[in-house]
Amino acid sequence: MTLISEKTKSSEGDQMEKMDIHIFSDRCAGCQECVVRCPTNALKMDSLSWTVVAEDELCVGCRQCERTCPFTAIKINGPVMVDVRIKQEHFKPMSIDHNADELRLPIKSFEDAKKEAMRCLDCPDPTCLRGCPAHNDIPSFIRAVREGNLQEAHSVLSRTSVLPDVCSRVCDQATQCEGSCSWSLAGKQPVAIGLLERFITENADFLPLEKGNKATGLEVAIIGSGPAGIAAATELVKQGAKVTVFEKDSTPGGLITWGIPDFTLPHEVAKRPWDRLINEGVNLKVNTEIKEAEVNDLLGNYDALIIACGASQPIKLPVEGGDLKGVVDATTFLKNGQEAINNGSSISEIEVLGLKGVSSPHILVLGAGNTAMDVARTARRLGASVRAIDWMDQKFAPVRPDELAEAKSEGVEITFSSTLVSLTGNNGRVSTAKIAKTTQTSAKELPKVQSGSTSDEKVDLVVMAMGYRVDPDIQKALNGAPIRKKPAEKVDRRWIASGIFANPAPEFARGQNVGVISLSREIANQLSMIPRRPRMWVVGDALIGPATVVEAMAHGRDAARAIITHKPSKSGGSEVGLYATKTAKVLIAVESRGGTTLKIGEAIQKRISSSDVEVRVQKLNTITMEDIAWADHLILGTWVEGFVVAKVGLPKFTKAWLKTLPPLGGLPTSIYVTYSFNPKDVLGNLAKELEGKGAKIQSKEAFKTTLGGTVDLSGIDNFASSITGQKKGAAKVTTR
Amino acid sequence: MTITEASQVGDEVKGESPSTISGATGSQRVAVRLRKPYETDVEQRFRLTDPSKGLELSKNKHVRRVLKNRKFQFFLILPNQIVFWGVIFLGILGTVNPDLNFATAITWFLWFALVFVMMVVVGRAWCVMCPFGGFAEWIQRKSFWNRTQKALGLGRKFPESIAKYGLITSVGTFLLLTWLEEFFNIAGPGNPEATSIMVIGIVISAVTFFMVFERRTFCRYVCPLSALIGSVGAAGTAAGFRTKDRDKCLNCKTKECMRGGDEGFGCPWYTWPGSADSNLTCGLCSECYKACPSDNVGFFIQKPLTSMIAPLRRRADVAWSVLLLWGLVVFQQFNAVSLYGTIDNWLNTKMHFPQYPNPVDYIGIIFLVTLIMAGIAWVGSKAMKKDAVQLDLSGSPVNFAGAKASSKTIKHSFVDKKSQFRSFMLPLSYGLIPVVGADYFARQLPKFFLNVLKLVPDVGAWFGIGGGTNAKLFNAEILSGNQIVAVQVGVIIVGMLASLYAMRKIIKRDIVPFATSPFATKLVAYGTVLACGVGASWLYVMMHAAT
């Protein structure tokens, strides 16, 4: 399975160093965490000492073993043996004036693509795949490229992504898949995953949607036609659902249509998904803005609703003079600027900008992020001189260095640690910007304005491009969203095991902690599977605030798949709970100390399991958000802590678990507790807490245990039958 | 709340479509294709060392509840913590009379003897309740018992150039501490203040190591008692925390027992229950038991001597530790003989060294004894086959150190490398463990039998009762000098018999099938045990005669 053609020197020229895998045999416990993850099979077991032994000649120095060894019992001395990464070529037009050509060029030939694909190690536990928010099966599609099978590669991509052509162009791979690549974690240049993905989408044949009928009969409304809406609509329509998409603009696509200029994402690529969706029969209603008040109507008319409205309201800097003419937001500028480039008209002809008669205006752009750079570069293409200012120190600003470099090469002046203080104007139109210097000592701290550092700058136009937020009107309907992505309180052990946290801040990822940010994204992604209200899912920027295209796409895909799994129905009205159809998937979540609570859970499982009802019993610490999303009925069982009648309450672990529960969106829930003397009001408190999370409490039961370990199960039959609505003949169960 | 992924195991799935799981999204989220773990010889490899299923104590509901409780270790440490802080304060502030001072009395009359009983009967029982490592660990974890996620300190890895010698570092610190104890006369007849300073020194060392290095690096590599408890503890009946189903452990993708889980820390001793074949490095702390999400770790007991007879992997660090520790205990017996006094005085005069024990004769005698033992092993190894012994896990005969090294990793490992010398020396040393342990235990007996009753008036003196030095118990002895020698010789005989029993089993499996002259190997092995036993007994008689 070797994946690199030969061990050649890396760009740092460390070819001649000898490879030496050093196993610290005193500490190696033979757990084989390295053996099962070594991409080149260089690690084996010595069955007598039960420690790992190494074959140096097979090692390529990726150091996956070092990152995954739980006891730091392995050390690689030697070079990282990886070929030089393919370079991102750029198109260099004679003049950028009104030039909308795509600047980042694809891989030129299949040979080049294969050569780059040969750099991939095909890691058994690929960290790149965790870094990708959509979890594209990167090693598999790269393997297909290496084997010359582009159709297979495209097929692999299509399992997880409906926008590979878009994502390959707009994703910041450095902090996602490529930053998490084994080579990147080892301090070298990662595989050019984005370029290979783009190569596949540009060279493989168009793949028709794989049709199914799992959602036949479902009617789903989607608010918003951006990447989240596209992904959701695609998943639903290919399973036979009837999908209606409401878009407030005149053209579908949201941000990928109007927010990303053609020189980054060509128009024909951006519109491709909607051309297909319309062909597939999705009912698209443009120029239709849905307000908060209409959300309930939609829930009444459709079986499920996905809110994928994005974060489209530009953030305005509240400065003196901010309401002068000549101060516009990024959306306005980008929409009209792109149109002017396409039409060949000049910037002075864009009426909304009010630059009539100004042939070469000076534009001040506030911000240096993605949108600000798109604004600045669009402005340069329209002949303006542009200065972009950002109040953060460049060290801490969330900006892409490649974008900054491209913008600078096009003549954009970018100044960090500067902020707008006020604007003054002539005759109601902006003319002068007062700019102050700022200082910032850490990423966590907000920049501070330096006193006495202000300077004036003559400006013809000011574009506020500091970012977006969710429209406050629709936000009222989102039940607490957008939420803030944050690092996990308890880091998932499978992610630790993969080694993604071991060298967390590779240089290629601009020193960012790829493990932490990937896991933060993943936690938010899994929230998209769980409805915020009965039959209402919120996805994309509406769920997590302004984020990336690929995250929005993953959210839309996962929400749609959850809808297909559960098939919610409008027939009971909008407020009867998520699952109007009969209970089919029951999750019994158990916190058990001595085993009694678990056994009761298993006894309930026996009573309600049938060919129609699937029941899982799981301990609390094994329950994932996907398990919660899977269930259409949750049963929570826990023991009761306390000494006789003192300090009676929920055990610590149950309390901690409840805190981590996402909003349950009306999930029918039953609860039981086991107690020895007196459960006091534990059941009631637990019910209240769950209701606070949005659960609909259906049944409650307290089971008394004796010191000998026997349990009074007299209430179990009623409890079980209330869940499925069916009485089953149940054998007497005693637990001991 | 954790996140979801599905995974596939085994090379055979490489290149195949990811399988699906019945999750909410109807498909897997992360396509993981781990290689299949090596399992070919696993059953044979652990056949002899895995405790029987029936010996799992944690099957008992009450034991299970205790071990699952996060306060389990805290409450074992707490009493010792109180006692040793008492030692620190009373050693400095209390009476200078070592017999009357609680610090010296508890430490040297009772504690040291108890530690030996615990190590011989249980294994690393002292380690689970040790107040030194325990105190430092509370600081490192920033908690008395809670599972915290971030450790205090630098979390460095112990330098491999030292750690590769395994328990040898611990033997080194034990030799150093013993020399200091002899030089400053801390233990006998005793010095309360010096005892207190010694305990403070151990606490400071422990805290420093816990702050610089990860986990229980101090306990595993540096603690003066680690090698002694680890090797002699092989006689103990606690097998420690072991896997219940090894296949499940091998295919576990997260190894919470090693990395730490929601309810337990990763093993502080760098031990994996899935591969533990002795109780050598199990600190009995129960963290793996708590951390395992699959309830696949159990607490097992075993027949006495199992951890020295059964392991296929014979570790060179254990073997050399046994020989060095034997050297030390022989020195401690020999130093009571008048001949030693003559040698020590002569050396001190020549070297202008102030007092007993001269470091040269101290180290010289220990190393000489160790070299004599190694020389005996070398002679014995001449009766072993020169060619690499073929390993056959499926049958009973195995000689770890004689098997052909499977790679340069093994060839370069101090612990595991192979040679003809090691093919005899390693099994021989393991077989000597009971007699060495017995000798250490026997040496503690005089202090115990002569002085332990003083503890009662010592404690009474705090409250002004009991009569202090005039108390009957203060001047009482459990056994007289002659009786003690008899008991000491008896202990040595018991140790010798246990060694002979262990050696017989070890010879049968590890030596005779690979010997060119089985008789010669048996002669050397049994002869060494007998010589050690007789020699130690004779030295006790001589010691008594000298006093």
C-alpha cells in the first residue's frame, strides 16, 4: 500500500539523515495504538516481550506513531520523507481592470495530480478527515486519483459533499484538512487536498444524483438557498422529498453567488448546484423573505422546516459619521461591483455608491478578512485605490495570508492595528476618515486605541466589511441560535487517539490549534442534526453565526439526513412534538453505579423492543449527540445520590451530563430513578431540568431498591407501555 | 456528551466504501480504517500470566463499588499522610530520645516492617497508599480525588537515557538513601530530627519530580522503594488490574485506561491492563478500572509467587535490581560483623573520611556481591545453548533472554536484549526473589520485636499518660535477642524454600529445555539459592554474636 514513490528529500534538504525509530521498550505496553495507525506498516509486535518493534526502512517519518502513543514510548529520529508539495499556480492577467478571471489555477495535468496524490500516506486514522468539517473521505478519493480512477474519486466525494467544486476553491484548507494532514502535523507541507479535490470536480464526469425513496411523501420547507440550503435540498430531493426553498434575493445561492467574487469562485461554478436542483424539481421561490411571524405558518404547511437563512446582515461600525452618504456595506458593494465588472461599466456608474464623476476614487475598507479582501480586490478591478484597515494586530487577526498576499499584489494597501474613529463629510457625503492606531497584546484581548495616534485620510467611499450577523427578526425564531462554537469541555478520546491534538499548532496551519478548532466545529456540526423546535432544524450560519461554506453545507446535509431518518409529519399540527408518527427508536440513557439502574434499563428494553421499535441501552458517558439525534424517544435512568434522606439528589455525573445536553427540540422523554429510602423530589427536578432543555416529559417512575439488591419493579409495565402505547406481556424481572 | 464516528478495523477494508451505521444521518461521520492489531500469539503469550476468571475480586458488588469510587485512593493515602506529617513535625519538635519520639518509633519500628509484609503478601500495596507520591499527585492533579483534565507542572517525559534502565535508577536512589541513613544514623538507634528531614527530603523530591515530569514518573523510576517493592512484590498475591477480555482491549480505539477517560486518569504507572503479565508496575490505584468505558478491567488476585514464576518476559532491570538489592542487604548484615569495622576504619583513615560507612567499601561490597552473583550466573550460562533459542509460545518451554532478537529494537533495549549470559542470569535472578525478600524482612525484625511496643507510651506521652520512658511497655520486648535470631533464620528458611519452589518451576520452563547440561544448570541454580539462604542465616547468627 505504499503511497509515496520514493523517499526523496523534503524542501528543507534533510535527505541524508538516517531514519531511526526508537521504541522505548521499558515503557512500551504493546497496546498497538501506533501499530494500527502506522501508514507504512513499519511497526510490528514482538510477541515475546509484547512490545513494538520497528523496521526503519519502511518508516517515512510522518510521526503518527509519536502522536498516538499513549505513553510517549516511541521516538522517530530522522527526516520527514515527503516529496515537495505541488505549488498553487496563479493566473496573472496583463491588467486586473474589469478582469473576472479565476486567479487560482488548477493542477495542470493528470500526471501532476497523481504525483501529488502519491504524497498522501493513506493514514489508517486520517487526521485530515477530522480536520475537514464535512469529513470527506480524503484518503479514499486521493487513492482513487492515484489509481487513475477519477470517477471513483468523484463518487467518494459525493458521499459527503454536494459542493466539492465550490469548497475546493473557497475553503481555507490550511486550518482544516490540510492543516490536519499528517505531514502538516509533522511540520512539513501537507498534501494539496484542495487542489486535488478541484482537479477531480473539473475532470471527472458530472455525477447524477443517486436516487432513493426514503423521504417519499415528505414535504420540507427550507429558508435560504445558500450552501446549507443547497446541501439540505439535495439530500432531501434525492430521497424523494418535495422541497420548497424560500430565498429573499432574486437569485439563489446566497453567499456563494453574491458574496464571493468571480475571480475566486467563477459564476458558472457557483450557479451549478442550483441549476441541478431546479432540474431535480426543487420548488424555488425567490424574492420571498420569510419573517419570524411566518415560521409557524410554514411549520403548519410542511412536515419539516430547515432554517438556513445564513448571517446576512452586515455589521456596522457605530462611529460618528457612519450614516453619511458614501458609507456602504460589503454586500451592497460586492453585488453591484461584480455586476459592474461583468457589464464592463465603471465604478462611477454604480448609482448606489454615489461616485458619479469620480473616475478613480479612493476607497477605505474596514476589515481585512475574507469579505474585506473580496471588497478591496473588486474595487481594484474597478479602478479604485484601496486601503483596508483592521483594528486587530496582524498576529492575531483571523485572516488568510494567501489572500492578503494576493490582495497586496493587486495593489491593495492593508494596515493592521488601525481603526476608524469617525467620519466627516461635505454636503452630507463622506470625505474624511479619522483613523487611530491600536495595540493588542494577545488574541483574547480586544485591541485598544492609542491616544494621540489619529490621522486623517481623504476618502471617496467607505465600505464596512467587518462581518455579518443573523438577521435579528428571524433570530427570534431560532430558539437560542446562533450559538457560539467553543472548544469541548471534555475532549473526545477518539480524536485524542488519532493524534490530532499532539502537535496542535502546525506552521502550515498558521500556528492554529487544528485539533481544538476541528473538534469545536464538529460539536457544532452535530448540533445541526437536532431540531431546535419540534420539526424545525436550524443550520449553517443561522446556527453558529458567520462561519464557512463547508460547515454550512455539512449542517444542511446532516439536518436533512435527520429529517429523512425520522420523517416528521405536519398532520398533528406544529406543536405536538417532533415525532407525530409512532415511536420507533428509543434510546435508554443510563447512569448506573452498582448495575441496578442499568439492569432496569435492560428490563425496559425487553418490554418495548419489537420488530417496529428499536431500543438501545447506553451508559451516559457513551452517548453522543448523534445518538440523541437518532432517538425519537429518550429514556433517562439514573440512581439517586444521598444518605438516607439527607442530600438526596442526582449524582454528579448525571448533573454534568445534563449540562452538556443540547436543546432537545420537543423530544419525547421518559425518566426513571432508582433509590433506596426516599427519592424526595428528584424525579420532579429531573423532569423540570429536561423540560428546560426542550424535552416533552411523557412518563416518570421511581424504582425502590433494597440493600440486598432486589428491586420493586411493580411500575415497570405501566412505564414501558406508556412509551410505545402498547401493552406487552412481560415476564417478571428481578434484578440482583 | 461526545461525538460520533464509526470505524472499520482491518486492512481488508482499505479502498472499500465506508460502511454505514444507523445514526441520525444514516451514514458514518468519520471513515477510520485502522489496521488489525497483532493477535497471532496473544493467547499463548498471556496464557501463563493471566489470572483465572474466578480470582476477579471486582466481581463482588461491594468491591466494585469501592474501586469505582473516586475517593478510594484518597482514603488509603489520608491516614498515612496524617502519620507522616506527624513524623515531620514531631521529629523536629519532639523529644530527642529516638525511642520515645513518635517519628523514629513509627518509621523504623513499625512502618518499615509493615511495608515488607505488604510487599510480600500483596505486592505494591504500599504504593497505593503512599503519602509521598500521593501528596505530590494531589498537587499535580490539583485535586484530592476528582478527575481533573489538566495537570499542574511541566509534564515532561523522563529522559530516556536514564529511564531505559527501568528499575535500576530506583535501586540507585535506594542505595543512596540507605547510605545517608547509615551515615547520619537516622534509623538505628535513630535520630528523630534526621528522620523528619529525611521524610521532608522525600516529599520535596516527590513534589519536584511530579511537577517536572508526567504521571508517576517518580514512583516508577526514582522512588527508592520502587525497585524493592516491584521485585519482591512479585511474590505478592495481588495480580493487579488486568483485562477481562484481551480481544476487547486490543481492539479498543481509545485506550482510556492509558490516556484517561471521563471517570479515571490514564495509568500513572505506564501500565496497560491489556498486556500486564505481572504485578511489577501496577500501582493498584484503580484509575484504569474507573477509566475503562467498557468495564473490561478487573481487579484480580493470584497465587503467591506467580509474578516471578509465570512471566515469559524476564526483564533485565528486575534481574539486576534483585542482585544489587541482594548486595545491599548482605552489606547491611556484614556491617555488623567486626571484620567490616576493621575494613571501614582502615579505609576511613586512609581516605580521611569522617565516619562509618565509608562510601567506597559501601559501594564496593554491594558491587562485589552483585558481581559474584553475576559471575555465578555467567558460569551457569556456560551450560546453556549458545545458539539463539527458538521461541515456541505454543509450548511451555520458553527462554526469553535466549530467544533470537526480533529486531534492532530488541537488540538495543537494556530491558529486553538477548545473550547467552542473560539466558541464565535472568531466570536465576527471578528465582532468587523470595530469599532476597526474606532477608530484607528478617533484617527489620529486631527493630520490630524489640521496640514496637514503645509506640504505645510514645503516643500516650502526647497526652501526658502512659508513663513515658518508665512505662512497662516502653521497656518491654516481644522477643529476646536469641529468639529474634531464630525467627530471622526461620524467615530465611521460608524464603529459601519459596525460592527453591520458584526456581524449580523456572528451571523447568526457562532453563532445562535450553541447557547443554541440565544437571549443571540445576546445580548452579539450586546451589545459589541454598548458598544465599545459608549465607544470610549465618550472617544473622554472626550479627547477633557481634552485638
